[in-house]
Amino acid sequence: MTDWHLGTIGFGYKQWLGTFFPLGLPPSQFLAHYAHYFNSAELDTTFYGIPKAMTVRKWAQAVPSGFTLCPKTPRDISHAPFLPDTLPQMSAFVDRMRLLSTSLGPILIQFPPTFTFNYLDDLTDFLARLPTTVRYAVEFRDASWRRGRVLELLSRLNVAWVSADYIHLPPEIHLTTDFLYLRFIGTHGQFATKDRILLDRRDRLQNWLDLIEPHLPQLGDVYGFFNNDYSGHSPGTCNQFKQLIGLPTSYPDIPVQGSLF
């Protein structure tokens, strides 16, 4: 049976105050509140640097048993001119993330569009020397990586190919390990607010689910994360996806205008 780990890309948005977060809730309590409604979150804040050990421990303490946090690799690593040079930093990042203990999910490595298949040797060197005690998922934003040689590499190293709904990327599933990592990103900056759904994506979500379902017998876990830019309010979009799967949904009972999902 497949375990679904579904949530949002980032969890600390102040524009959720009054809709998802109660007004006046301090940021230090955002994650604990969030964990009442979803069982996973992608840590977007780690993209901007390795967090302090104290911060990581607080994240681990804020979530219940069974909750997973998927850290995003710092951009100083994933966007470096020569990827293998960053291995010491990556090792330090992984060590810091291990403080999440049983809450640590796969570590996301998102490469920039300028990272093309021409860097295959760099990628191979980098992935082959990563610490093997955690799981990884890589997101390519250039179409040149869509070839069998890359899938074989990821399969050999037990690294997941990220399936992303993002601008020019085609909707496709490539299984390279026993878990699937999904990212529903959307077009950056297309919505002025993040407090309600502004674009109905249910048909597109159903199309994704149709792609996923044939692979479920081979999957132990599916991780799926939704960005505010996808439809305007990622908690609502995540709940829409959960409804399509047949999973129970919940949302804070905070008086707001309009429908959230």
C-alpha cells in the first residue's frame, strides 16, 4: 500500500493569517498549527542557506510522529558553477538535516535551467558521492535531461526523478526508485495574494492522478507538494488533490469570505 505525504512548498506565509492561520498566531507556532492539517511539508527556507541546528531541532519538535519534512538543498550548492566542489557543503547540509530524525523525508535537489545535460559528468560525480543514509530527489529544469541514460543513472544511485508541473515542463512520470516526488509549482508571481484559490486546477490535478495511478503498485511512498503560485493558495490546492485521491481533508475553522477548496 502506498503512503501519501502531501503538503505545501513552504509553510510560513504571513498571507495565510486570517485564512489558514488564526490572526495573531506567532510564526514560531506556524509549523505546529500546519501539522494538524497536513502530514508533510517541503522546506523552502533551506534553499537560502543551511539553517542553525537549533532551528532544525525546533522543526522536529513541532511535528507529530509520522510527519515528514523534505528539505530543499541550498542554492549555493545546487546552483554552483562546478557542482562537485560543493560536496563538503552538501555533506554539512545533510548532517544538519539529520537532526530532523524520523521526520526527515527525501532531500530535494533543484537544479537551475542553465544546468543542462552537458554537465552529466558533474552530476554523476556529485550524486555518486552523496551520503547514502538519506534519500534524494532531483529536479531538472532543462529538457536535455529527458533521456534514458539519465534515468539509468538515477536508478543505479537510487535517486528519484522529480515530476514537476512547472511552465514548460511536460507532465510525466519516471520511476527511478521506490518513491515518487511531485511538485506543483505554477508560474511564479502570477497571483497578488496567497489567501484563497484563484484558479481552478482540478482537471489538471486529475490528469496528474491518472498518470500516477498505474505506478502505485510499485511505490511505497508518494511525496507531493503544492506552491501558492499554482492556483493561489496551496493548502486549498493540496486539499483538492487529496479529495481526488479519496483521502480525508480538513481546514482550520476560521471565518473567511468565499470558498478555499
